[in-house]
Amino acid sequence: MTATMPGWQDYLTLCKPRVVLLMLLCALVGMLLATPGMVPWHILVFGNLGIALVAASAAAMNHLMDARVDAVMARTRNRPVAQGRVTGTQGAVFVAVTGVVGLVILAWLINPLTAMLNFASWVGYGLIYTLYLKRATPQNIVIGGLFGAAPPLFGWTAVTGSIDGGALLLVLIIFAWTPPHFWALAIDRVDEYREVAIPMLPVTHGEQYTKLHILLYTVILILVSVMPFLIGMNNILYLAVALVLGGVFIYHCVRMLQDRDRAPIQTFRYSIVYLMLLFIGLVVDHYLLPVNYV
């Protein structure tokens, strides 16, 4: 395969499909929780399509801006831009087309508020985080996590056309989830981050310090995760799910503090499962045990 003829697999890789799928799950949860009934089909289809395209555009921008670093790190060295299978020009065209089409779909077929929020998130992740925050501070994940925490808000506003407390609480859950999720991966790949001079927390403050902060943020996450029950947004089924999942998360954090083999990467993988099951629990509870919140 030459640089001038990238395959569809290369463009799919640019989109970070697994990340985008997780974002779409969160956006879908936002849509479903925003209404006591079923979400209109056109919002389900075009809302998620627009959100996916804008997210893919931001992910591709990240590939372009991080190509030099990606070429060094084992986890990312086979990415298409880092390998030259997709040129900077081809990547830039892909970024522009997916981003513009996604925003037009959201503005025209959903509502302008959802389009504006997606554009703000694109700027935050694709430019502010990738070009500045990632290399500026070991708190890069904490600050930049706000940009990646917004998908439930996108889904909510796609249905309601307004920013409401329930949507912001869903954002807060992902915001608290992001540091323990990504710091666990950073511990596992600390030598690679050190080699490319990216100031991830385990590089600047050490692994034990980072493990302690993962535990502390996980405690915060658990406290935040029970708030939908406390404010009457969800019922007892969701509370049970949140507490059980949170307990398992704490278990993984303790194993990391004990320096167990492969504990960081196992914690990272569990964190993905945690978020998926937590949000599925929100939806199941919402429809099986409805409350008069929305």
C-alpha cells in the first residue's frame, strides 16, 4: 500500500472506532434518559451519525498532530499517518470532510445547540488538548477530560434542545472516570511517554503517586455515580449496579497499589467495561423502574 493510495482500513483507523463507539454509547444513553418514552427515529439515526462524524474528525486531527510521537510509541507506531500510509494532506481533507458533514447534519437535521456543542468539543480535543494541554501539564487528562466527557450532553440536547441538570450529571460521571481510566494506561506505558517527553502523571510524579490518585479519583467517581439515584433521576436498580461496579473498580485500584503484575492494564480494561455497564444500568433502570424526573 502506498502513501497515495490509502485503504479504507487506514481511514477507519484514523477515526479511532473503538473510542467513537464508546462515545456513541454515551450519547445514546443521554438521548434515552432525556425522554420518558422512545427517542424519535430521526434523532437516533442522524443525531448519532452527526456525533460520530465530528468525533471521527477530531480523532483524525489527533492522528495528524501526534504523528511524530505516534511513530515512536509501540502502542501507536503502526497508525496510518505515523507510517506514511496517509499523508498530511489526505488526513487534513478527511478531517475537514467528516467534521463539516457531521456539523451540517447536526445543525440541519437535529438542532443548532447540539451542533455548537460538538464543534466546541472538536476544538477542545482536536486543538486545545492535542496541541497544548497534552504536552503542557501532568493534569492534561483531568483538564482535557472535559472535552471527552460531553457525548451524553450531545445526546440529551439532541432530544430536548436544552442543557439540563441530568445531562450535566452524566458529563460529570465521565469527567470523574477519565483520570483513573487513562492514568492506568499511562502507568502501563510510562516508559513510552517518558521517551517522547509527554508529562503524564506517572512520568512527572512517579507510579505510586499516580496509583494513589487513581484510587482517590475512583472514590470520587463512585460518589458521583450514585448521584442520579440521590436526585431522583434513577431508581434502586441503578444504585445497586453503580455500587457493585464501583466496588470492583476499587478492587482493581488496590491491586495496583499492591504492585500486582499487569494490574494497571487490567484496571484500564476494566474501566471501559465499568463505563459501558454503568450507562447500560442507567438505561435499564430508566425503562424498568421509571421515575418522574424528565
